[in-house]
Amino acid sequence: MSKSNKAAIYLGRLEDARCDGEWKDVPELVRKVRKHAADRSCLTTAAEIEYAIIQASQKQKSASRPATALSPDDLDVAQLAPRLLSAIDAENTYPEDKYQAQVCLGWLYWITGEYEPAAARLPRNVETELPQLDQPNGASEWTRVCSLKATYLTANCLVREEHRVEALGIFETALVSLSHVWSGQKGRKQLRFWAELFLTEYCMLQAQALERGEKTLEDNNSLAPFRSWAKYWEVSKEQGTPIVGGYGFQGAVRRRTVWNEYYAAISGILQQDLPFPTGFVNVTNGASARNQLRVELKKVETAYEALLLSETSFPRADDQRQEVEDFSASVMTNWNVLSGRDWSEQDLGPGGKEGLSRGVLEILYRAATKTFHSTAILRYLFTVHLSVAEFDLALHAFHSYLEIVKKGKARVDKTGHPEPGLDDDATVLETMSLAITALCKYGFHDAADKAYGLGVELEGMVQKLPAPLPNAQDNITTLDEEDGNGVILHPRITSRVYALSWQAIGISQAQWSRATYDASMRTETQSKAIRSFQKSLSPENGNPTDVRTLFTLGLLLSEQRELTAAIDIVKAALMSNKKAGEQSPEYGSYWRQRSLIPLWHLLALLLSARQDFVMAARACEGAFEQFDDPAVLFGSPSLQGTFRSEHLNEAELQDEKVQARGLVDEMDDLEKEGMIEVKMTQLALLELLEGPEVAVNASHELLVLYTRLFGSLQPKAPATTQKQTMEVPKSSAGTIRSLRGSIFGSKADRSSRNLKHVNTAESVRSPTIPERPQTTQTTATVASTATSAPTIQVTKENGEAGDSQQRRRSSSTRGRRSESGRRNSLKKREPSAQPRRASSSSGVAHRPTIVDGEDFYTPITEGAAQERVDFFALNGKSDLSRQPSYSKGRGLLRFDSSASASSTRGSMNGSDILVLESLSSPNPLPMIQFPKEQIKRQRQTVLVRVWLMIAAFYRRAKMHSDAKGAIDEAEKLVDSLEGDVTKDASGSITLRDPGWGGKRSVEELWGDVQSERGYLAVSERAPYEAREYFEAALMHHPDHPSAIVGLSNILLDIYSEVLLPPPAIPSITVPEGQQANMPSTKSKAQKAEASPHKTGTLSALPSVPLGLGGAVADSLVSPLPNSMPAPAHQSSSSSAEELPAPYKAVSLPLVDRLAARDRAYGLLSGLTKLGTGWNYSDAWFALARAHEESGQPDKAKEALWWCVELEEGLGVREWNCISTNGYVL
């Protein structure tokens, strides 16, 4: 073998020994290389000194870093350095040998602590000194190792001089040294060692720079170090040498720490909503930036979690696993952002938000296996289970959390030693408030009971804590009270947590007052709730700008008939001056305006309760017009009715999908349902002002709005539009509208609708406003609504009991309450010292203030804020809204306006209205991801209510066949719902229990449908058919309010003999074209009167025995409908002693009539004690009649005065239509 061949062999072996870290073989190989390759002295000298450095490092037992500074005497630097320098200077043939020697010299200085000469001797620019390094086979492996080593040592020297940014620049330019690692060739021991050391130092240095503010996450290469680290792990796994946890080398940081810094950096980009950095990342699938961010975040999260859990053992009872809890907190923070409104399902990828939440649940449960009774993880489990609509599991986690917290707080109070793993007082109060809100918003009676108990417990905890920090000192460090050892056991909570706690307490009390069966307790509980909300709105210690508290307090005061205080509170919230287009990543765009929609709705009902119906209609429009442009809310409308070529349609198909999206596409179902409710109230006001026929025309807009919000749930055309299928449906204005026009309407239409009934003088000012087409109903009602205000007269029912009771609420302004010819008025004498309500006694209509005959609600301009204030100020100055209540008090808490003014800014004395500078951000529950089947059921429930409201419009317009068609549509939906519920295998819902988050049970919906059929039968003058429908409704839902009232009215009519029994002998069907020769049993006057139980075209037989003469028939005929019924004690006693044959009976036996009366009393007495009927004026009115028929005039008068008090504060619709979730906004 030639000498050159031997030299090549020994050079290769020396290379292998250095790369594999076989340092014990290096001295012998150096000797052989010197023997056979004397010209490689620079190489052998560098290898010899490297061996000396390794030997000296191994002798020193150090656990801090692998290259801790040695003393110069350990290495004899004085002799080694000059020897290596001379070799470097003499080398001119082999540049790699020279480069390796330079790195070795720098390493020699660095390891002995001489950092300045080390930085001076180390090569800085690898690309200029070794241009072949970036080629696959351009340099040896040890040269690449030396390149990584030189970069690491140079950067370390700069860091020691606090030059971190320059050091990061050195690392960034040296990434080319890792090309050999990325190439897929398996690296050996030293290459892997220095590559990991290089990347570890690079990542940790980047993390320190980010923490100190020397680098920002907005930099496009902010994640480059961490992505290089992740790529190194992937390549190692592909090469068959996967990296495990632990330490990469002695004295270094843990490998999971690098992953932790990576996770913290990418979480910061997510949480701060920064642009996605594209440095050192390859994207081949064309995914969006958000989708890439989500994928990368999940990959890092999985890697760090695996290392963390594998290296963490289960703790003892007194140990803490802080890193596990910190990781769980970071996961939850990211989850809050990803599950917010700003991230769509497409951004999250497969699984969407539900898949995201399920993944977080798995992480939390795995983290719970490495902690001992962690209150933080239990709190997170409660929140995430809540977000995926697993309410039972969420409450289990919460009860476990609360039990551990209470025991832990008791130990802390007893021992005086705080426990670091225990949540602080503010966190505990906030979590309990969240649980109470969830129970009240998504639960029913049992949930309200639990929430009330939690509220009592929360109130006790708040009262035990020190006084909260004042609002002005939230950001000021204050000295808390310390115990004898100088430890603060209970730091003072912030005003925000204090306000949130009292808000939850008030919600639990208000919800329990609605759900409790104890009528005597209801008033006291409502009073407590009002005081709790006042504390929450306290300007000193509370949050006076919380929109949820303002809404709930306004709604509660409305139910208490404190209309003046409620209007002031709602106005204060609506007059907050904030930018219209303000956007929040957590709540979505226009979150402020969206949260104010229920407040606009509440204002409309309050104004309607004050009988200011025109301004109430404007308030409904204000809920939509606060978004400036209908296109913002509903999206850009597409061109309708115009021809477009096919290629234009194809070209703009994608653009239309993007541009047509509006805010309604971002809203959840609760917000959409709130918009539907506003539209329903708007139609109810339209019916009140212009009659049911106009409301019938406008009801099409309600269906169009529902379709825009929820989509179509009906596969076929509804039966109620059979007459309109051949023509375009007409709006309330009687004109043809497009889809956009049906939803948005035109300003001229709205103006004419609202201003038409003010007075003649004001209508003349704006002659250009188009008038609505006149109908028989509007012609008859314009004069009455324009000349006289609706008056409240509590009267006694006659033969038209069922329908008239319903008309009392829906159409009171059309004079139906004052038809004294049809009712016997029972008016209480008015004391001279008691002022009467103008709207109830005066014949002059209250005229709402209108500035120059123009609408207030105009698109937002520079003076829009001033116009809104003028609207509220002028409306507030009206005498009607400031007149005293006609009620007698009856033990109810009277809300003091001055007290409420002290809880907010401003004054409510006289015409002044409290004004809030701005509303605080809402603090809602997490977005609940209900199952698709439940979402479908909830939407069908809303559609059932829509169809039943349309059926009521048809019924009151005497369009009975169309009303039946609308009811049939609702019945189809309920039947479909019943089928879906019976197929449900989870057991969480039943026909009587809609489950968590449900609107109404299937049985309640059947009750609604049957009740509406009953009132339709009453309108058709078929009382016995109506009775069957009411009975069917109560079979489904025994406490159905309207069915109880309708059935009770029929039963009382039966008792008072206003309604006679049906004939015992069936009618005779005569062949067509023939006449039956039967004697007439009625006089001409009686023939003119329609029988109350006559239905269809078949004439009913008389209710007297056949074959009797006219005189006998006259003596046995039933009393006329307008005549007074005979008292019960004046009935024939012989009929009770000896019952006549059925065909001879002219009335029911006394025992049956008494049973009917007593049953009506029992039903009504029970209903008025429930939370659904304590303020139901129709039920109290019917109960007063039951008392009167029972010979109890005092109780009847008391019930009638209570009915008058309820009617004074009654809006155009019931109060609970504003929020389907109780008192929670």
C-alpha cells in the first residue's frame, strides 16, 4: 500500500473519530497522520488541542454548562495558543484545515474564560471563508461541526457583552451550516451535539430578546429559530434517531423548555392578532394564514405536552405542578381566542370550534392526571364543558371545584398559611358568577333553584371579604390588611369582580322570583334583586357601565311596573357615545350595537306601556338603524329583477358570496332570535295602530327575515300563502318589494307608518310621504287612534268571552275595552285625593314629540349623537312618562329614581336623564356550541312562534281559513319536533323537558298550537269546539296560561248560563232541494239572534223540547247575550232535585255548573301563583269574575284593581319576549 493511500485512510479515521466523539483514539491517529501526511500539520495540531480541551473538561465536574471556563493552567494556554497560531499561519494549502484550527483556537480561549480574544480569533463569516459549505459535498462533516461551534461561541461572547441582537444576527446568517443536517443524511454524534447546542442557544436567545422587548413578534423571522428547532426534531425522527425529552447535554436547559418558548411565542402572535410570520416556513397547500397558524400552534402544543407529561410524575398532596398548570392556562387563553367570534370554522380547519374544544378537554384531562386537586384545571374543565353544551359535566366539575375551594379557604383561615395552588378570592367569585349566569340562562326550574342557592352562598362570601377597591384606585397599589405573620390572606378584590358578583346574585334572585311557587316570597325576592343590581351599578365600588346589569335591572323594573325608572336606565345605556364600527376580536364587529338590540326592544315595550306607540315603533326601527346601513347588517343585496349575462354571473359568483355576508352571518342564534322578537313587536305595534289586516300583509316580512337569519326549514310552500302564490307577496305598505325591501323597508314607508296617526296638522307638513292604501279596517281605526287615547275599563265578559279576553291585550287601542254595550263595567269610585292617569281617564291622545315632522332615526352623521340626545330628552319631557302610577303599592318595592341616579352618572330629577360616557365591554359566557340537532330544534321552535303569531293576526282579521293554514304549518313543525325528540337516544331531552338551552318543550309547543286553535274556534263562535282544544292544550301542558284563561272563560260562561249546553238530539240532515216541515220554536227576534254554538252551514236544533208551542218556547229560551245572567241562587231548585230528560233540558244541572265554576277558579288560582301568571292580567281578570260569580265581591274588587295596576304597566307584548333566557342578556 502506498504512503498516500495510508495517509488517506488515517485521515479518514481521524475524521471519523472526531465526528463520533471517540477522543481516546485521537492521539494515536494524530501520530499516524503526522507519519504518513507530514503536510497536514495544521490539522494534527488542531486535533491534538481539541483532545486536550476535551480531557480538561471531563476532569472538571460541573453541572452548570458543558463549557464552563477552565483555568489557563489546566490547559497550558501559554504553550498551546502560540503553537496553534504558528500552524495557522503556515497553512496555505488546505483551507478547511486552517478553518478548523481557527475555530479550535477560539474554543481554547473561550473555555478558559478569555472571551475577548476568543471573539477576535473566531471566524465571523462562514460564507466568505468557506463558500463550499452550502454545497452537499463541499466540506467535510467536521468542518460543518466547526462552523456550528464557531457560531455558537461567537454569539455567546456577544451575549456576555449584552449584545443579544447582534448575536441573533450571527445565528441567523449561520443557518446555512445546518444544510447538511436538513439534507436527510444521518449526522454523527458531534454534529448532532453541536447542532442541538446551536439551536437551543438560538431559541433561548430569541425568547430572551422577545421578553426584553429587543425583538418583536411582528418581525417576519420571529419564529425562525423555533421552526429550525422543530425541523431538527422532524429530521432526526426521519433519520431513525428520534430525540427524546430530558437534557440534550449536561448543564443545558431541558428540551421541553425550548418547546415551551416556541409555544409562548406562537401563542403571543395568536393572542395579539399579529400577522403570521412566514420566515423559514414552506407552504404548499395554499392554506390561509390563519389556518397555517392554527396548524403550527397545534403541532407545537402536541410536542410540548408530550414531553411535559412524560417527564412529570404525579405529585404528593403538598407538591405543586406549576408548569402543568401554566401550560393549561396558556391552552385556555389560546382557546378563548380561537373559539371567539373573530375566528371562523374555516380558519380552524376540520372539526371547527367543537373539535377545538374537544381537543382542549382531552388536554385538560391529561393534565389533571399530573396534578393533585388543581382548582385551576377544574375551573377550566367547567368552562370548556360549558362551551360544548355538556352542562351536566360542567356542573360536576364546578361542584368539585367549589368543594375543594371551600375546604382550602377554611384551612387557610384556620392555619394562617396561604396555599399557592388555591385560587384567590376574586377568581372564586368570578367562577361562581359564571356558574350562576349559565344556570339562569340555559336552565329551567331546577337550575333556577341551584342558582338561587349559589347566589345565597356567593352573597355570604362577598360580605365576608374586605371592602373592594374603589373604581379610581383599580390601578393603584394599596396596602391590604396583614395577619400577625405579615401574610395577606384575603386581598381586596377589584370593583369589576365586585360588580360581577352582585350582578350574578341579582340574576339568581330575579330568576328565582319567576320560577318559585311561593307567591308570598316573590315580591321580597324581586326587591332583593333590585338592591343587588343597584350595588353592582354603584359608581364607587361597582361597574356603572355594564350593559348586562343595566338591561336586567331595566327588565326587572318593567315587570314591577316602575316604567319611569326603567325608561331612564335604558336610555342611559342607549346614549353611550362610542364609535359605530368598533371591533373587538373577542366579541366581533359592532359588538356594542349588537348588545344594544335587546335594550332597544325593551325601550319599545316600555314606550308602548306608556301608550306612546309611534315612538315605540321608532325604537324598534332604531334597533336596526343603529348599524348605519342595512348592508352592514344584512349584507350587500344582489341585483334583483334585472337581466345579467351568464358570464357576468359566473365571474361575480365568488365575489357575491363574500360581499353578501353581513353581521347576521356572524351572529349566534340568540342574537338572531332577538332580531326576530324585535320584528314581532314591530308587527304587534303595526296591528295596534292600523289594524290586523295591515299586520297580516306585513307578516310576510317576518317570514322573509326568518329565512334570511336562519335559512329555510320547510321543504314546501306554506299553506297560508295559497292565495299569494300566483302573485308577489305584498308588504305592510301594500307595494311590491324585493327581498331586500322586505327586510330593510324604505324610509318613506317607515315614516308614513309612524307619522300617519299623529294628527292632521303634522301629517300636512310632509305631503310627500306616501300614504298606506286604505282598507276597511284602517279607515275605521284612523279616526279613533288619532282622536282619543286608549282607555282602560275593566269590564265583565258576556257571550264572547274567549275572543274578547285576547283582544284586550292585542287591540286595546281600537276601543274594544270601552264597548260598554257589550260588557257591564265595574269601575271603582275614584278618591278625590288620588290623581288619575291621564291616559286612562282623558279622551285626548298623548302626542309624542316630533321635531319638524321628521324621523329621528336617520343615518349617522356628524350631528347624529346630538339628535339621539334630543330624541331622548324630548321624549323624557313628556308629561305621560312622568305621571304617577295608578297602582296602590301592594307591598312592592318602589324603585327610587334618585337612588338609581346615584348608581350612575347624572341625575334623573325632572327632565334630566342619566348619561353614561361609555358602556363597558360585555363579559358573556363562552360561546356555546350546541349539537346540530339541538340547533335545528331551537330554530324550529322560533318558527313555530312566528307561525302562531301570524295565525293570531289572521284570526283577529277574521280570516279564519288562513289562520287555520298558519296553525297547520306550526303543527307540522311541532309534529316533526316530537318525532326528533322520540328518536333521541341520549336521554337528555324528553317531550316535557327540552334540555339545557332549550326554548320550550314539545308539550308546551303542543299547548301553544292547541290554545291558538281554541281561540280561533272562539272567534268562529264555536265555544264547545274551543273548549276541546283548550282541554287538549292542558293535557299537554297543565299550566299553559292562555289555555287556562280561555277554558276558564268558557267554564264561567257555562256557570252563568251565558253559554247553553249543546243539543242532545242531533241535527236532521235534509236531502238537497227539499225542505223539512218543522214548527218554528222561536220568535222573529230570536231568529235574528245567532246561536252561540251554531257552526258551519247546518242549523242547530232549538234548545227546547220539540212539539211545544211558541209561548212555552218563549218562556224557556235562553237569555240574550247582552242581558245579565241570572244569579246562581235564582236558578230553579227543581232542576237540581229532579233532572229532566236530556231532550227536555234547557240548562245544565246546578251541580255541573258549580263544578265548572270551581274548576275555573282552581285553574286560575293556581296560574296566578306561578311565575308565568303572577303578572298575567287576563288571568287576574278572569279570576275576578270567578270571585264575583262565587259571591265574593271584595276579592273580586281586589283582583280587578290588581288587574288595573298590571294593565297600566303592560306593553304591547309580554316582557319575557325580550330575552328568551330569563334575565340574562
